[in-house]
Amino acid sequence: MRVYSLHKTYSVTLSPANGGASAGGRPLGGQARARARGSSVVLDGALKAGPEKNLRVLGAVWLSGSGLPRRLYRGELVFTSQKNLLRIINTVPLETYLAGVVTGEAGDLSHPEAYKAQAVTARSYTVKHMNNHSGEGYNMCDSTHCQLYTGLGAPSARALAASGATRGEMLLYRGEPAAAFYHSVCGGRTEDMTFVWPYEYKPYLVSVRDGPPGRPYCSIAPGFAWKTKIYFTGLTRLGRRAGWLVPDEEARGMRISAWGASGRAAEIEIYTQRRRVKVTATDFYHGIGRRAGWQGVRSSYFKILSGKDYVLLDGVGNGHGVGMCQWGAEGMARKGFKYRDILRHYYPGTEVRIHD
Ligand SMILES: [Zn+2]
Ligand SMILES: [Zn+2]
């Protein structure tokens, strides 16, 4: 399994971790720095090497650099240079990669059955998306574009136990690996895939109620309910940057104009002095998150209350709402459900089996 680091940098610091590491075939005795120089890579510090077309590091090594949080990697790391930037590809066994993903994705959960459910979804998702970047020489990137992967800084004991206990098990629909989408908190009801990604449909990615009415399984999640005030001035600025509004247009209000199966907003209308601009709720939610760098709008599951010069978004949930609700899985596990029950609940019609 080859994972590509999307982090852009021209130099990284390598330090050997427990168990040691080698670089370019020689033991790495201490800290060294790998740098991109033109189309080759040089290493200096405790070990000097290069310039070479690529630098191969084996073993356990800490990487750090400008803007790159210190992370522990295992397996094989290959550094190459592309236009003075380092391209870093980590090759790890699938199960090792999964323990790393589960550590990152299930970090706030605690129940072993929730971890097992997460391990099966992550494995299915990984196998299904294994060819996301095959044209570029690797399987997946380490960002949320594919699946968040932070190396193996601290592969949690729970994550390792869960991937071990479910080894090889996948979520299957009619015998084929399912697209096991998941999110943090659904807010009481998961969403049909179609309302989040128009034109996409899977019979097992449909809206399900997350527990008894009024007492959703995920209500134990921190930040289950949220409120965000958006002033018209801020909405105008965002709308112009996102291309929803033209430069002289001013936002003067906002309402929900269409809803998904779960009751989430599917489409938003922004009023200006001349017209109503339609924006899909997915674009709105992503547009606001990316452009304003806010964590303010955590899902598209909200009501809009209007004020004089602002709107108040009164929402629940966190994430797109499709597939497994991670905090709901935790809530179900605490109520005594096993990981297979949890997965059947969020992905109706699927089964958990070893795929051959
Ligand atoms: Zn990707
Ligand atoms: Zn939920």
C-alpha cells in the first residue's frame, strides 16, 4: 500500500526512532536533513548522501519540517524531488496502514466495538479507493481527499486490537466491497448519499434514524449541537470569494430552499438586492469551511433564524452525514451492540465477511 504525503516542503528532518532506520542503504545514526535540489535529493547531517534521483529510507523514522507536524513512519519511505519540492511516498502493509487510519479517525472514541466497526469501514473504504491515485504512482494520499493518515506516531493499542480482531473483514454488498463512507456525528439521522453528492446513489447509503426519537445514539458526542451567527457583511465577502455573488452584490438574507431525506438542508438561497442565488448545501458547507477556515458550520443539518443584519444557524451534527455515524457507533457500543450490529444499522443490506 503506497501513501503519498500531500504536504509540500523542500526539506524535512529525519531522526531514527526505536528499532533504527537506514537511509540510502546506510544506517542512520542521528538526525539528518533531506532536501530537494532541482530534480534530485540530498541528505546531510549525521549521514551525507546524494545528490540522488531518489532517497530510500527503511525502518522507523520521525519526520518533521516547516508546517509538518512531527510524525513517526514505518516501512519504506521514498523521497524524490519535483520542481524543488519533496515528494514523499510511504509503503506500508495494509493492516499497518489501517491501524494508523483508525488511530486518527477514531481518536475520540473509546469502546472496543466502535473501534472494530471503524476498522472494518476503514478497510472497506481503503480497498474500494485503492486506485484513487494509481496514475500518479501511489494508492492514496494522506489527506481527507482519500483518508486521513498521520503516519504511525502513536498507533493506539485500541486501534491495533481492533484491526487485529477484524483482520481481513470487509463490508460487502452483494459480495462486493462497499463504499463505506463515514462521518463524525449525524445529529439524529444519517443522509441519503444522493442529497450530498448529486447523481451518486448506493442502496446501502440511505438515511437511517440514529436511535430512538429524541435520543439519538450520537447525542453523547461533544459539540452535538452548535450555533453560528453569520453577519450579512461576512456572508457577502464569502459569497463573492466563492463566486456565488458578483462583486457589487450584497447578501441581505438566506433561507433553506430544499431539504434532503434526513431533514438536512440540500439547497440554500442567498438573497441579494436584486436576486436569489441558489447554492447546494454541500457547496455552502464546504465553501464556508474552506474559504473562511471556520469550524462554524459543522454540517448541513441546521435551521436558519433571521436577525436584523445576520442569520443564526442553529445546527446539530458534524460532517456530511452519509454512512456510519462514528459517535453513534460509540453510543450503540456503550448500549451493548456488537460491531456487526452497528455496521448493519448504518449500512442496511450489507454484510461483514472476509473478502477473497
Ligand atoms: Zn487523495
Ligand atoms: Zn448519529
